Amino acid sequence: MKIDVYLYSTKKFKTMNREEKLLGIVNEVIVDRLTQLIEEMSDNEFVEMISDMYHDQTGEDLDDGTDDEFDQHEYVSGIVGSRVVPLLHKVCEWGIGKEIPTE
């Protein structure tokens, strides 16, 4: 299967003009870089950095002590995820050149 896809894409690539080939390569690099960024935004270091920045900029802790079951890492991860998932969705739409239905 993978060989068939490679042969198809190689044949298609040969029939494309210079600008189409260049745009394809540029799009591939952009999607790879954005994917790396999204992966980095999902790791523990990013979550800790956001928590630290919150404290540095507000002078307050995220955990105000009113909820015994409050999990700061889970809370920040949820907020980050609420921004990363729509970003990933838009990147995918842009990468394939079509809107992806969400319903």
C-alpha cells in the first residue's frame, strides 16, 4: 500500500509545475513546524511555564485554597487544551485546503 501511494505521489509530483511543487513543500514544512509547536504546548514543561507566568504576572497562585480537590496541572492542561484543539483543527483544514465539519 505504501509503495502504491509513493508511486502515485511521485507521478503526481512530476506533473506539477514549479510553483505547485514549491507550495507543497512549504505547506509540508509549515504543518510539521505547527505540529511540533502543538506537541510542545501539550507537555508538562509548557503547563508549568504557564502556571509560573500566571503567578509572575498576577502575583497570585492558581490554587486559591478554596477547593481541596483542585489539581493545578489538570486545570492548566484543560485550558491549554481548549486552545490547542481548535488550533490543530484549523491547521488540518488549512493543510488539506477544505473545511472539516465539526458536527
